[in-house]
Amino acid sequence: MSTRPSAALPTLAAIVLVPLSVALIFWWVPDDADQGFSQRIFYFHVAVALTTYACFAYAAVCAALYLARRDPAWDLRSYVGIHVGTIFGTLVLVTGPIWAKISWGVWWNWSDRQLNVFLILFLFYCAYFMLRFSLEEGERRAAFSSVYVLLGVGLVPLSILAVRIAQTLIHPTVFTSEGTNMPGSFFITFLVALAGMLALAAAMISVELRGKRAALRVRELRRRLAGQDA
Amino acid sequence: MIADALVLARLNLLLELRRREVVLGMLQFVVSTLVIVHFALGGDRGGEPRAAAGMLWVAIVLVAVLALNRTFAADTEESALDAILLAPVDRAAIWLGKVLAILAFLLVTEVFVVPLFWLLFLADAEAAVWPILAAIALADIGLASVGVVVAALAQATRTREVLLPVLFLPLAIPLVIAAVTATLAAVDGDASTLRPLGFLALYGTFFAVLAWGVFDHLVSE
């Protein structure tokens, strides 16, 4: 048990970084010249969106490792990654329309690339739970869930490409190939917000993993108590 | 391996075609879908022929869902899959066999429906024919490659008929985006259909390779 990374480190980081980022966002960073006060939601929205992608990427790596090694621990990690990713994804779909309403005047913009790609992926990963919970627990459920997660690895680049082929660019390009396109204080605030969200996600993943492992262990012990250890 | 796949594809098709109501039902379904979508878009005020592109692709995706729902039906109803797994057949051949059967099924349906669709909705438009046919052929390959994997996932569950579209439709969205882009360009007499068609080819290739790699894990029990 002691070899497992503890939940303490990411939890501590999240406890420090998330309030710090809130402080920076509301008291330190200046108003955006173009969008004014409302632009501050950018630090939440984009940080949460990138964290969602990070969670899904983590889940995909774990799914691939499960299929390669057939160790149920990797399937559990993959599941928890998708679960936490979906929670963060829901936040993206809440903060995104708020920002869109204020800066574009509409709740949803069908001609925006990133909104559409995110929506496709979100729908895809929500269906993961439907699949997982209609299968009997065991090796087959783990393998099937992992295969489904791996289909998402193809879906990400293909969605980006498809939406790009069909549509025009509207999203503000903040990061270009020449580096960031924002002033220093904005960038620092954004990095702190991103680090805070990533730490929060890591903490949630490790706490949920502990809970799930404990539940499995309890069930196994109950079975043994009942004398059913075949 | 290819020979095995062909035998399995033939087996799948024979099982379906023997029941005539499946094929006829499929045709009836597509035509009804076209009519429903036509009226849902506001009838003749719906802005055809551009709206026709939407009708065509809604119908094709829904037909693919129906066909995929059938693809493992015989296998699970009579546990034929267990017997096939006992035979010395490559797992990927089972996937390829299913894909070929689905492709044949979609093509049979489309041979009837696309000309009808053309007469009803595009006869007056100066649409380019070949890009639309190419888009349909390429999209069929993509829908079948990814669809068979999803169908294999869904058939193991208790709620397979509901779960299949839930799993399949999000994966089909990028394909539909590109297919509609190609169709609209063709309807507008625009020559720039190459990029969406290229995307459809890429989509099919990508998921075919991925499916080939992972299908082993879906039928190994």
C-alpha cells in the first residue's frame, strides 16, 4: 500500500493553489482591455477545459495499459479518470456558455470549433458510463470499457479536423506557435489557475481511487467472512 | 484471413437476407425517415436542396444504426459466435466479415434510396453527382468499421438496442460533419469537395486500423 502515491501531495497543492488562483484572478490581474471584467472567467474556463482533456488522456493511457497487462487496477484508474474528467467537463459546459453569453451575446455558438469538439467528446465520454454500468463486473467489463476509451483517442483529432474542415475560426487564439499572446500578469494567473485545477483533479482522482479500492477490499473481506472464498 | 472474412460476411448476409422482412423493413424505414425529416424541416419551405443534404445523412446514419443492431443478433440468439470462436479463425477476420456484411447491407439500401432521394429532392438542383456518391461510399466504410466495434461492445450488455446508438452516434458526429460538408459543396456546384472526402477516407482508415487492433479483446471469451 505504501508504494502507491499518496493523495496528500495533490490535495495540499490544490488547497494552496486554487484559493491563490481565485485571489489572483479577482484582485491582482488587471481587466482585459477588450472584454473588461468578464474576461476573468477565462482563467477558470480554460484551466478547467485543459484539465478535462488531461483527465481523459490519463484515462486513455490507463485503458491501453489495462489491455496490455490485464491488471484490474489499470481499469479502475481509467474509470476514475473518465469520472473526474466528466465532472470537470460539466463545469466547462457551464462556464463556457456564461462567457459566450457575455462576450458574444449568445449562449452557444455552433460555428465555434472548440465548443463543438468539446461537445462531441463530452457526449462520447458520457456514454462510457452507460456501457460500463450495463455490463457485469469482471474481466469483460474492464476490457470492453478500455476498448471504448481507446476509440476516444481517435475521436479527439478527428473531431478537431472535421470541425476545422466545416467551419471558420472564431475562437480567440491566445496561444500561437510563436508563444503566448497575452501579457505577463495574465499568463502567470492562468498558469496558477491551471496548476490549481490539475492538482484538484489529481487529488479527486487519488481520493476516489482510495475509496473504490477500500470498497473492493471490504467486499472481499465480507465474502471471506461468509465463507465463500472459493 | 481474407477468405475467412469473406465466408463470415456471406454467412452474416445469408442470415439476414433469408428474412426478407429485414431488407424490406430497412427500405421502408429509410423512405419514412426521408419523408419525416422533409416535413420536420418545414416541407417545401425547408430551403431545399441544401436541406436535402441533411435528410440524406440523417437517413444513412439511422440505417447504419439499424443494420448494426442486427449484426450480432444471430450470434447472440443462437450463440453462433461461440462456434465461430472455436474455429481456427483470426479474430480480425470476424471483424472484417461483419464490416463487409454491413457494407453490403448499406450499399443495397442505398442503391434503392439514393436515386429516389435524387428524384425527390435534387432533380432541379445542379448538383455534382460523383462527389456525393464518393462521400456515401467513403462514409459507409467509416460507419461500418467503427460501428462493428461498437456493436460488439453493445451486444454484451442487457440494454443493447438502446446502448448501440448511445455509443455509436457521438463517434459518428465528425463523419457526419465532413459528409454534409462534401454534400453541400457538391449541391452548390462547388469544386472544393476534396478536403471533406479526404477526411472521410482518413476517418475510415483510422478506425479500421484501431478496430483491427482492439477487436481481439472483444471476442476473446
